[in-house]
Amino acid sequence: MGASVAELITERFEAMPPGERRAAQILIANYPLTGLKTVADFSQQAGVSSPTILRFVSRLGFQNYPEFQAALQDELAEQLQSPASRADAPLMPDADGTSSVIAATLANIGETFRHIPPKQIEDIVALMTDRRASIYLIGGRFTDPLARYTAAHLTIVRPGVFHLAGQESNWRDRLIDMSKRDVLIVFDIRRYQDSLLRFAEKAHQRGVKIVLITDQWLSPISRFAKHVITGRTGVPSPWDSSAALMVVAETLISEVTRALDADGAKRIRDMEDLR
């Protein structure tokens, strides 16, 4: 599978002039539906001219607007797939004996990081190492183990890290403690969880900075996120793979540990002494 439109936007955003950036932000905020509107409607919603929309589409590598829309329509169809609709996916071994799932998973990891600008990782790490901020992590039915895993590591190198587990009412109770200084890291892949969307919206209203780690089809939480990382999850299986998202999480853990340097090392030593 080629790059999604969201991946292309992330990859090329820094090179865009202000008008095209505005178009990109509006599209990501209501992905992919804004891009399925007419050029005139898209331009009106973004507050830019129709030629700016067409230049934006061209910068993403599309020959024309219909080609751009066709790509979004294909993504929407894939986004709406359920495990039942993928139940007949072949699991044939490759020529070297490697199963197609393993090959696809390795390719997912490579493609994921090919589309993540290093500056985006730097900016997210800067948020996560702000000593004034608390970090909250949460995930959906299949992605919450990633949130718990990340939180368990971050707790070792810095204070103020909280994994939001249990029922939705428990999450809402934590909102009272969340402020503009804080960071909420959300893991959400298709089929996106409505409870996570509601919670992220409430956190956004309180000024919390949201980092969304999602798939290439983009969780609707993207409309509230300060940073969005898209990881490849599709494999020839009824089930999506979270392997690339795990590597994203481990990259953030590693970079946060490196950035905290002496403070993180001292905290680890003190924790070991207490044990």
C-alpha cells in the first residue's frame, strides 16, 4: 500500500506555505471527509483560495483533485473494514519461508518511520520532558496495553505519569486534575473508540496537549491533537497489527530517557535503592 494522504501531509507539512498548511490542518481535523467535498467547499472551510487547495493537492503528489479524492475514498473504505470483512485474507508464506504477516509487519515498521519527521519526535519529547507537566496515557480495547507499557517505563524516569485504566467514568474523574500544562497520549486505531473521542474532546477543552498515536486512516481524535503520529497497522490478517505502534512507543520512551539524562538516571538509581 502506498502512503496515505495523512502520511503525505505529515511528511511534507514543513515545506508548505501558510495557505497550504491551513488546508492541511482543516483536512486533518475532519479526515478524510473535508477532502471529499468540492474544491470550492474545501477552500471555503479552510479560508483559502481554490488555487491554494489545488496547489496543496499537487504538493502531495496527485495529478488532479479527482485523483486526490479517489485516494481518500479508498482510505475511507479501508478504515470502515471490520475483522469479519478481512477474514479471508491469505496467509501464504513468502519465497524465503517468511509468512506474509511477518513480512507485512516489518514493512509497516519501516514505512511508519519513513513518514515521521525527526522534528515531530523532538517536539513530542519536549512536551513529555517538561517537568511542570503531568503525562496521562490511555488506549482503546486493543491499544490500551501500549498505553500501560509506555506509562510503566516513563514512570521510572520521571514523576507525574498516569495510566488511565478502568471504566470511562474513572477517566472523567481525572479531568479535574488536568490543565494546560499537561499532556495526554492516546493510542487509537480502527475501529475507533467513541469513548476515547469523548474523553479527548473534554481534555482538549481544558487545554490539555494531546498526542495521538493512530493508524494511517486517522482516528477522529486527530481534530483535537497537537501532534499526530500515524503508524501502519494493516497486515494480511483479520486483525490489525500494533507492532509499528509499539516501536513508536519505544522510540518515545528511549528519547525521553535520553533527554532527561542525569535526572532520569538519578531517579532510576533511587528507585533501585528503595527496592
